[in-house]
Amino acid sequence: MNKKTIVKVLSVVLALVLGLTALWACGGDEPKTDEKEQLIMATNAAFPPYEYKEGDSFAGIDVEIAGLLADKLGMELVIKDVEFGSIVGGVETGKFDMGMAGMTVTPDRLESVNFTTSYATGIQVVIVKEDSSIVSLDDMLADGSMKYGVQQDTTGDIYASLTPDEGGYGQDNVIRYKTGAEAVQALATGKVDAVIIDNEPAKSFVAATEGLKILEAEWTVEDYAICVAKENTELLDKLNAALAELEAEGKIAEIIDRYIGD
Ligand code: ARG
């Protein structure tokens, strides 16, 4: 080999090495540019039509709104299905970025977490058996003769557990279940006399269970919002801005109408 050929061969080898290195570097970088920061949402997916399981995946109003919020924030939505009562605490300690679970804004919760602007309204209603002696809220007695079923740690639980003087039925007359569905099952089998729960899940549970009805009266009217840790004002601001955009685009109404309609 003469000098010229050696230089040629070397330069070809060098070009190859450089080319391969460039390819490898690009390839190695690719997942990074794709990797989005996670937005960890805690929910309790036993609350149709806001959140429920469809096979292995999550569905519902909150799930869809959260998906659009994550898109707007350029983040990847990760949903954790936990007990309703552990959502606020988990958000407060930073285990979850946000809690979205048809969650009512209450003064008590506001002491531990912040809430976004409200994206929906919830109404607490009363479910009874079709042949129940309870036909209006006035028939709901707090003398120990009646038991009220609720999902543990929900506003139904909180308000029903107040003393009769405060408008509730007293701690001892309230029976707490892990899910609304279990409370409704207890009603269907005669273990409780009424269930106090949000109106949309109530409709869905009553439709799925024979012999139950919803009293016409509204027990309370509440605002649903997303909770975020107090110190995470950056996320709170971003969520509020994204919610306002989705609202203006008519996306929130579209999702709610699709699940609830009228
Ligand atoms: N709105 C009620 C509350 O905030 C009940 C919410 C229950 N949500 C659920 N995903 N189980 O207390």
C-alpha cells in the first residue's frame, strides 16, 4: 500500500466511525426528547361517571379532563387508584401531584391542600328503597331507628356524621363503606335505610340495582375541583390556566355532556 491509499482507507474508516457515532448519539438522545414529566393523579375509580375502571383502563369525566390537562401541560398522565380518604393526605405530602375524584371543595380540605377553579357541580342526594318510609328529607330520623350508608371520608359521610343540631344524623347512625357501590349494596340488602351520595354516581348505581330510587330533594350543592399541594403553586397556576383554556374551547362541557347529557 502506498501512502495515498493508506490515507484514503484511514479517511473512509474515520468517516464511518464519525457517522456511526452521530447515529448512535441521535438514537441515544431520542427517548430523552420524548420523555415527558409525569403528572401523577390520585383518584378513587369507583365513582361513575367521573372515574371508573373499564377492564384494565380508566374512564370517566375526570379521567378525560385530566388527559387533556396533561396534554396542555406537555406531561404524561399517570393515574393511581387509591382509597378516597387517602387522596388529600397523599397530595399534601407530595406522593401524588394532584387529586381528581369528583372531589368537593370543603373548608376542611382547604386547610391541607389548594383547589383549582371548579370544573363541575355535584349534588348530594339520598337513595332509598322504592317502598321506603322515607319519602322526603324530613322523614330521615336521627333517633337511632335509622342507619345511613355513605362512602367513607366523602362529604356524604362528613355531613351525615354531624350531630342532629348541626343538620346531620350523628356519628353512630352512619355506616361507612369503602365505595359508594358497597353502600348501595347494603341498602339493597336492608342493612341501611338510605345512602347519601353524589347525584351522578347515585343515578348510575340505582340504574344497576333493582328496587331503589333517588329522593327528589337536594341534600347539598357542591363544587368539584382538583386538589394540589399548598406549596405547589406552579402546578396550581398551570392547571388553572389549562382549565380556563379547555373551558373556553368548550371541551369540558363536551365531555360532561357526553357522559351525563340531559
Ligand atoms: N364529592 C364527594 C366528596 O368530595 C364524593 C367524592 C367521591 N369520589 C370518588 N371518586 N369516590 O367527598
